[in-house]
Amino acid sequence: MTAAHSDGQATSTSEPYRALLAVSEAIASHRDLPALFHELAGRLHHMVRFDSLALVLHEAVTNTMRLHVLGSSEPTPYIPAIVLPVEDDPAGLVWQIQQPLIISSVAEESRWPRFLERVQPHGLQSLCGLPLTTARRRLGTLVFASRQPAVYDAADAGFLQLVANQVAVAVENALAFQEIEAAFREIQALKDKLAKENAYLEEEVRTEHNFGEIVGESAALRRVLKEVETVAPTGSTVLIRGETGTGKELIARALHELSPRRDRTFVKLNCAAIPTGLLESELFGHEKGAFTGAISQKVGRFELAHQGTLLLDEVGDIPPGAPAQAAPRPAGAGVRAPRRHEDDQGGRAAGGVHPPRPGPDGGRRPLP
């Protein structure tokens, strides 16, 4: 055997492996099935004679074989989608028996008349069908078709089955990716739908109630909330009257949330819990060392509520002489001078009190 003959034999022996390597490269570089089949058609054409390369997948829901992809190394006439029952398609037989099927003459076949009606007008005369199967499932059939009769034999089927085994993995991955994309789109659509429904429901609540923390349908409550909506846009001081536990603070917060000051601070002070001697310090603050225990400077509640809302809860429990003591006066004697703001617009004051209580003489005790 001459060296040239040995080299030629080695080259011919390595050609199938080169083709398989080319198939692997094509599979690795494509996720889209039509693009994959187009490149496979170009790379395999010099190894196998065919005019069309088809992917026929089994659809479990309808138990049919559907032609999904067509590939060719040359432009071919358009072939419409073919969907046939398993028993009416040679690809269905390949899928069932999991063995290659070679048809040397399509015209002489009589087992699949419906299939022959679809392909004969396109001049296809011989076929080679190979099962597409992975470790997890049987996918369908890979079909090589030629316009020449008796193109394929057992040797071709052996090599093409190696190709089909790699294509099966690529098809399974592509189908899984399509399922993930479809699931993601469905989840995104449901998420958008839920977001729209949630926004609609929130708008309905705001339109009907406009008070997120207050729940009630009584006529009296609706009347109070209507008054809140009326006074909230103004800068007026508001007196809120009601027994303990009736929601005076909630009304004050609703006033704050519906006002132009809602982005500023809401400050609450329970006047009943503050000793009279410390009320001035709580309201206006104090300087360090102003009195025993004043170890640091303290900002008063009025300054904290700058451009916001200050709720003086239980303001009716302040002793009668305390308001005069707590009246603003020039800084000195330890009183902290409030910090001035260039955009000073003050703040809203809301007072919460109990309804007037009977006095010693049976009349009504006036509020301080």
C-alpha cells in the first residue's frame, strides 16, 4: 500500500468524524431550531445526499406527528405544515419502533397514502427516518429526503443515527428553553395582571374611602371623614373631640395624609402624660444646663413638626394655668430659641380632647 493510498484512506475514514464534529459545533452555536437546521443542511450536504432535512415531532396531546422545521442546502419550494396521526406518517412508525426507516421509492409505498399525497408533488422519492431520542423522552424523527430513488442504505443510516443522537439533545434543549420562555411570559403576564388589579383595587379604596387606616361604613363616620376631607387642604388648627379609644389620633393622621404637609413629619405629644413643669420644655425645647437633668440640648415638638403636623393629644387635660406658662417668649432662662427656616410656613396643630365634662355646679367645665 502506497503512502498516498494510506493517506487517502485515512482521510476518508476521518471524514465522518469531521462531520460529527461540525454537527456538534453547529448545535453548540444555535439555540433556534430553524437556524440550526439550516446550518446542519449546509455542513452535512457533502457527506450525505439529500434535498430536504426535516424535524418531525410527536405531540402527545393529539398523538400526531407535526413537521416543525425544514432545512436545505439549496432553496426549495415551500412545503406547508404537515400534521398527521402517528399511524399515517412514516415518521410515526420510526417514533414507535425506535429504529431507522429507509424508503428507497416513495411511489411504491402504500402504507401511508395521506403522507404520500403531501410529499409526492414536491418530487421526493427516497427517505431515511431516524429516531430522535434522549435519556428522558422520545421526541420524534429526523428525516433526510432526496429527489433521487434509492439514495440511502444501512451504512448511511448508521452514520446518520449518530447525527440524530446529537440533534436530539439540541432539540430537547431548545424545546425546554421554549417552555421556559413561555412559562416566563405567562408569569410576567399574570404579574402584570395582578399589578393592574391591585392598582385598580387600591384606587377603588382611595376613591370610596380615601382613609387607609380607618375602616367603617356608618353615617356618623362618613360625616366625620367628609369634614376631614374639607379641612385637610387648609392650614387651619383643628380640634378633635372624642372619648378615649374612638380614634382621635387616626383622624389626626388622616388630616396629615390628605394635607399638603403629608411629606413632612407627623409629631404626636400626649399632654396628659407630661408633668406641668416639663410641658414648656417638651413644646419648645431647652438648652443644655437649663435645669437639673438637662444634660444636652433638646429640640421642641413645635420645631420637630416644622411644615408638618403636631398632634397635642389630650390637650384638655392640661391644667388651666399651664397654657400661659407655655406661651412662646423670647429665648432666655434656658428656653431654646426655635431655628428659623427660610421657607418657614409653620405647621398645622391638631388637638385631641374628651367631650366637655360636668363641672362641680352641674354645668359644663370649660376647656382650658
